[in-house]
Amino acid sequence: MTRSRFNIFRFAVPQNFYPLAGKLAPIFAVTAAVLFLAGLWISFFIAPTDAQQGEVYRVIFIHVPAAWMSMFIYLVMAFWSAVGLVFNTRLSAMMAHALAPTGAMFCFVALWTGALWGRPTWGAYWVWDARLTSQLLLLFLYFGYIALINAIDDPRRADKAGAILALVGAINVPIIYFSVKWWNTLHQGASVSLTKAPSMATTMLMGMLVMAFAAWAYTIAVTLWRVRSLILERERNAEWVNEELDRLEAAA
Amino acid sequence: MNWGSAEAFWNMGGAATFVWGSYAVTLIVIVVELILLFQRRKNTVSRLLRLRRGRSARRQPANVSESP
């Protein structure tokens, strides 16, 4: 059997992924910071005042990317959970765990900014509309997932239980996304979709996309950093972790 | 450029509470997440180092009794 020089599955091994994550995380963190600053600049100084809403619409530049990210992270969690269940790979479950707090953070931001945007435009911070309610359910799914994996002592059982919750809960994501089409909601329909031209000024769309990419880069950086701690904890009996601890002790 | 003056910028066309309330809280939760993230890293490393020291300390007396 010939051995290929580069094998992507090499990085499914925690020992190999740990240093890779350590190298990649700062790159994504810097990318996120640059994109975030650029996004802020576009949001406040390039994007024009909205003809109908005035300045309050500028909440969109964090509201929409945060909402996209909260849904996307849940799907990625469900993906890694499925991989973990099927192939029994250790790292997949760790990735799912590492993603959850950031997903919950973006979910909270989407709800918070939505409330602050709803008050001046709809006259209410909160309404029990299908979009808002399903997004709130997503926040509870994140909390439930985090609580569940922390409540079970045996890591393998915690991984399995968490994976099942992540997979079942994933049904909620398309419900959130299509809720504005399926039901008569106070929340507006999608401003940006793959099938039709976006219903907003190009600079507004630009700001939103730059912020969305910033959120992506941020999520990747934070997740990689978090998974490094998880790997150390889970693999603490391995010899390579022992060597890593030697290095960290010497550096301290 | 959208803003004639710094006041106009901070005033956000009268929507200051809502716009700045959104951006400020977002920034705060991001900073909190980053602090928790690096605390976790520090805690993990110090806990593992402590565990290791505990293990080697327990091993030490056994080694002494074994050696003549």
C-alpha cells in the first residue's frame, strides 16, 4: 500500500489537530478583527441612511450576520455530531462542544438586536411571532445542549446524548429560516436570498456581507481555541499531552 | 459621508438607544466570550499541571521504598 504524503484524515487525530488549530486560530482572529473594523466603517460611514427607517436600520449589520451565524453554527454542530455518531471519531464531538457557546452567543445577539430594532419599527420589543419564537427556541436548544453535555460525567455518553439533541434540534433551523414564508409573521421576509436580487442598496449589502465574513472568521478562531482546551482535557493521559505540558510549564 | 458632526453621529437620527444599545451589547458579549475562553485555557493547563504533580508526588514515596 502506498502512503500519500498529505492525508486530510490525519487531522482527525486530536494529537495532529491540536497544533494545527493553534496555528490557524490567530490567522482567523486577525482576519475577523480586520473584517469587523471594515464592516463597522461601511455600516456607519458608507452605507446610506435608509429612506423608510432612517438610521435605526443600522442594527441590521449585526442583527442579520448574528442570526445567520446562530443557525449555521447549529447546522455545523449537527454535522459534527452525525460524523461522531457514525464514525465514532473523538474529535467530531469535541468540535460540536466547542461550537455551542459561540452559537448561543450569536443567537442571543440576534434576539437582543432584534428586540432593540423591533421597538422603534414595530412598537414592541417582543412579539410571539413564528420567526422570533423559533429563534428563541434555538437559544434554548443551545442552552439545553451545553447543560446536557456538562451534566453527564462519562464523556462518551455525554457525546452521544449531545449528538442526538443536536441532530433532533437541527429540525428547528429550517423552521426558523422559512418561518417568514410559511406563516404570516410580523418579521419581514429575507432581504437577501439566492434566488432573487437583494432588496437593498449595494453598500448596505456589502456591509452585511463583510460583517458576516467577520462573524465566520471569529467563530472559526474561537472554536479552534476552545477545542484546544477540550483536546488537552480529553487526552490528558496521552504522552503527547504530557510533553505539551512540559513545554507549557517551561514557558510559564 | 453621512454625518455632519460628531453629535449627529452619536445621535443616530434619534435612534441612539437602539443602535448603540445593539452594538455595545454585541461588543460586550464578544469580549466576555474571549475572556472566558482564555480563562478556560489557563484553568485547563493549571489543572492538568496540578494533576500531574499530584501523580508524581504519589509515585515518589513508592519509589523510595522500592529502592534499597
